[in-house]
Amino acid sequence: MVAPPLPVPTTLSAARPWPGLADGLLGRDPFAREDRDAYEARGGHRDRRPAGDGADRLSRLASSPGLGALLGRGGAAFPALTKIRAVAAGAARAGVPPVVVANGAEGEPLSVKDRYLLRYRPHLVLDGLLSVAEALDAPVAHVYVADRAAQESVASAIAELDLPARGPQLRVFTAQDTYVAGEETAVVRALTTGIARPTDKPPRPFQVGVGGAPTLVLNVETLACIARAGLPGGQDGGSTFLATVSGAGRSPVLYELPTGLPLGALLSEHLGRADSGIDVLVGGFFGGILPAWPDLELSHPGVLRRGGSLGCGSLHLLAPPACPVRTTADVVAYYARHNAGQCGMCMASTSAIAATLAELADPREGVNYAALLPRWAAQLRGRGACAVPDAVAVLLRALLRSHPQVVTRHLASGCDQCRREPGEPRWGHLFVSLPADDEAAADGVPAARARELVPSAGGTR
Amino acid sequence: MRLRVDPVKCQGYLVCTDLAARHFSVDDWGFAQALQIDVAEADVPAVTEAIDECPVRAIRWIEGPATGSAAPRQALPDP
Ligand code: SF4
Ligand code: SF4
């Protein structure tokens, strides 16, 4: 028996701040684009280029609320201030001005928060970018985007700003819309040569970046958090995060959540229940599939403690009868297709692992799957030029650690859910897009347009 | 000092594992990885030969402390 494919809503239907967070990143009217006047009315773009030198501005930036504890929001959760300081030190050592980049090329098919911010909150991002560029005395700051709506919104926000000639100048760069285009070294390479593909590390961008200069690449949500920490009232920069929540047959919703919220509270809000039997694919395609434990703390350390990674903050819910083995197979199949096609070990391993996971629908005699899967997880760590092989390792480890009985059952007797027709789409349901502008008029209107589109590396959303 | 095999360049010729078996291993798909251990003085000649003989010059020295047998975790996409 083959499970029939279900129509799945993939267009974002709403953007909702958690109760009590009405003044946060999403605000009271999430789908109204915040222009310069609206942003300045809430105290933004203050003290553009205040007195003092870069070092003064850097220490002022460092002392804004919560900045010391702010973790990057692109996926790696690297401390933002540490990265800023490393670039400052690298530039001083090299004697060249650094380059600053706002990274909005959100390759994760299950996350729309960066695209959202660029489209609807461009000034929050630009304010954060300018503050950081001023603190580093960077003459040029790039906004790196991967879709046209973001490019247009940012370009008009820059025009609205009418920046003085003596401060940092802003430029927009539109990258190819691929999974790996947002990886740091791909960002640097794209801005230098036009090719958005990762390069092997070291060196990292803070050492050698755009045109050889030490380069700070910060995710656009990280920059929005930095800007927010500077707004009147001084909200803690890291107090909330954006989470694209999808799956379980519901229309996707973009939430702004308090950092550390228990998953159970989110499930009660989103599904009206916090029942058992649900799994959650965390952090885009990156953080592994975990049982949706109600006490799972939604923070980077919280998810890490339970064997996953919060990554870009997205949560894709898998309600019964969805099978975690099948979903893992689908994600690895996506990687087999959407890797950057440049590392032999990545291309070979993703194809082979995707094929093997698909085989668990009807395991072959004589193959020791139970030994192969952990062995592969160990072999892939730290290997690629980018983190795709690590992502596959995390997926395999999380599957073995969180769902040992499910895996054992597959090995013993196969799985109906994992059987599929030849040519059946594998990852088309693992995708969220922002609504077209006219669809976004009212919060809560389900734009339940099941998307035919298979997200391809060249596709746009 | 440690070693790193650039995954973009490595074509799996396995010259490195022949010349300096203590510092390289082969994965199930035939590509090499450098074990993340410090290179002892006595191993430098063999390692240098592997670096020079790799047909695609995929091996290089990198700084930093040894992290055990597994490679260091890479940063995830877009920190
Ligand atoms: S590891 Fe994979 S996705 Fe990353 S650069 Fe290499 S081939 Fe591309
Ligand atoms: S000799 Fe070079 S190309 Fe061959 S396996 Fe070793 S690193 Fe890869």
C-alpha cells in the first residue's frame, strides 16, 4: 500500500507576536511594510553617526541591552558580539577597512523569517546594519538578498534614508536563490566573484572576506535584534526570536516567540493541543527530527541539550501518520539534489544515504543498516566546504537517538509510509513561502493554496 | 599543526592514505579526510610527501589544536 500524497498548505497565512510581544520584531500590523517615517516614529535611526571614533561606537554598541548574549540567527548560533569584535581586530591587524554584510539569503525551504524582515521591516535591518558598520568604521555595507521582493523593499528603504556621504554606504546584492547561497563563504565569494558557492575553511570571512578584507557577515534577524536593542525602552536584543511554524496539515504561521518558551505552549497555541505522537523537524533542514516534547525549551542551548539544533528557528510539525524515517529520507534527497555540486564527498554521500534511507521502506537482506547509519553520521562531521554534510550527520544522529524503535521496526518489517511511487515528489511539502502582497491583507485569512512548485535551486518565492 | 583535506578539490585518488596512513582515512565513498590530530615531528616527512604528491593539491596545513579523531564541526550555513 502506498500512502496518498496529501495536499499541504505551504503559503504563510499569518504572522503573530506571542501575547505580550506586540512591540517586538513583528509589531501590531505584521503585513504593513514599515517605512522610514513609521520606523523613526518608534525611535529608530537615532543618532546616526554620533560623535566619537569607531572604538567609542563599538563599546557603545557592545553595551546595548542583551547584545553580549545575542546569538546569531542564521543557524550557527555564534555569539554576535564575538564575531563583531573578531572583525574589528582583524581589520586593525590588516590595516584595511572591514566589510559588513547583512545576510538575507534564506536558503532553508522551511523558513521565511529573513525574507519577511527584508520585505516588511527593512529599516529595522538597515538600522542594525548601519550601527554595526559605523562601529567598525566600514565604508561599505552590503545587503545580500535572494528574492526580488526583498531587493525592491531594501532598495526603496535605502532611497528613503538618503544617507550622508561621509558615513557607510549601503548596497544591495541579489544572489542566486539556492540552498547554499547564504552560507558565509558563499556570501563572500558571491560579493567578490558573483558565484554563490562555499569555499573551504579556514580562512573564515572574519579573516579573509570580500575582496580580501576582513568581513562581518550577520544574518538579517541578528541585525534586527541589534537595532531593537538600541530603540527607546532598550529591549533586550535576544529576548525573542522568529519561528516559521509549519506542518501538521496547518497553514504555516510566522511567530515571534520569547526565547526559551516551552514547545508545549507553542503547540497549544498553534494546534489547540499539545498532544503526544507529534515529531518536529527543527532548524530548517538542519537541526534533526525530535519528538515534540512539551518541555523542549525553544532556545539554542535548550534544543542542543536534547540532541538537535534550533538553527534558523523554524519548526516543521510531523503529525501521525508521518514517518520520521521518511522525512529524514526526503530531506537527504533534497540535499542530494541541492548541494552546491562541488565537493565529491558531499555529492557521493548525500545520494547514497538518500537511496539507503528510501530503501528502509523494504530493507534488503544482508545489509547491516544498523551499523551503516551511525558510521555515516560519524564520517560526515566537519567534512564539507559548507555544513551540508554536517546537516546530514545531525539528521542521522537525531533519528537514531530519538527514534530507535521506529528505526528497528523499519529494519524488521519495512514501512508503508516510506513506500512511494516512482517520480512521487519528495520534498515539495517541506516548503513555506511568503504570501503575495495582495494575499497578506488580513491576518488569519488562510491562503491555503497548495503549492505545486518543487523548490528548485533556481526557484524564487 | 593539523591537516585539512579540501573537499572541493579531493577526487579520491588516495595517494595520501598510502603515503601517510596515520593522518588520513577514507570514507565509504572513497574520499579522504585528515584525522584531526597534531602531526608529530617524526611524521612530517611522510605528510609533506602526501601534500606534494596529492594530484589535485587538496591537502594543506591548518593552525589550531587537535580535536581528537573527528573533524571539527563546521559553522552552519549563514551564522
Ligand atoms: S559540502 Fe556539499 S553543499 Fe557544501 S559546498 Fe560542498 S558540495 Fe556544496
Ligand atoms: S591524495 Fe588528494 S585527492 Fe587523493 S584522496 Fe588524498 S586528498 Fe584526496
